[in-house]
Amino acid sequence: MTSTHHTTIADRVDKTRPHKLAMPPDVDATQSPTLVYQYLDNGERVEVPGTRDNQTPGVLAQEARIREAHYLKMAQDALSKQYNPEWQREFEHDQAMRRAQEAADQAKVYDDLERMMCSGYHTSGLPLPDRVNYARTYEAMADYLATKPERDWMRDEISDPASCRAWEIVEQEAEEQLQYAYFFDTSDIHDREQVRRISAVDIYQVLYPD
């Protein structure tokens, strides 16, 4: 481990210390080869490789906020396309605004997770794990199952690499949302990396054992 310009270079972020993502807001941290975090106990910054092991929910929150800004600009641009009919301008505007809101909602979920994981339950104000009722996991599973027919339809309609990638993205996002909820409920026995390896089928079997 070395230190340069008050930023420590390390292989991994120390997740036992309270920390937060410290990247410029316009940088998509999910695509960055390195990640910078700031420890909240002494203000020290640490630069680590941008691997999945080093990613916290703050990385996904930042990516979601970038998408939100992109869709807000799309919404603004849609209204300025005077050569399009008014109904088309309004339709494109409304679609972009809906996607912007979805991205903003995702960012809030990831921000809440970031506070819980990086600052500790008692300082984050978020609820403690619950392996008795699994309330968050049941709610997330209901959402996961509700959108499954649409995802299955996308899978059945795959005709080229682009449509295959589109299906993979929505399938991965749906499973990640479920995994995050399961992490909330079981974080006293699982860390985030362990939950990433637990599939939606495995979580379903926990909720609905034979």
C-alpha cells in the first residue's frame, strides 16, 4: 500500500470503516477502472481497482443519477423538436420523464443501501435486518414475479445480439433489486458479495420452502 497526494492506493476498500464514494458526479463509476472512496472517520481517501468486490451501492446510485440527468435532457429536447407533431413531442417527453423518475427512484434505493452498508445500521437510521418476517424480501419478490411475464416475453423475442443484451440487462436489474432486499433482511449473516451469488430461485426457496 502506498500513498500519493493524500490518496492511499490499495487493493481493496476497508468495508469495516465508514466510507462513501468520492467520485465526480458526472463520472459513471460502473465503467471506471478505479474507484475512489473517502473514509468518514478521518477523511482519508483511498483509490482501489474498479472491481465488483470494491463496488458499493453508491456506485450504482451514481450511475442511476447520470441516467436520470440523461433522460431529463431527452425530455427537454423532445419538447423543442418543432418539426414533430405536438402529440409526438408530448409522448416522447412523457416517456423520458417516466424513465428519469425510475432512475431517480433507483438512485434513492442505492443511496439508502450505501448509508446502511457504509455507515452502519445505527447511524443510518435504517431498519435492522429481519430474518423472521422477510418483509422487504417478500415485497421485492412480488415485484420480481409481477414483471417476470414481460421479461420472459423479451427472452422469447430475442432475434439478435442487441435484443439479447436488452433482455440480459432487465433480467439482471430485476434480480439485483431482489438481492438488495434480501441483503437488507439478512445482512447480519451475509455480506453484500455473498448475496450477489444467491440467485432469485434460491431466495424464492427461502421464502417458500417445500
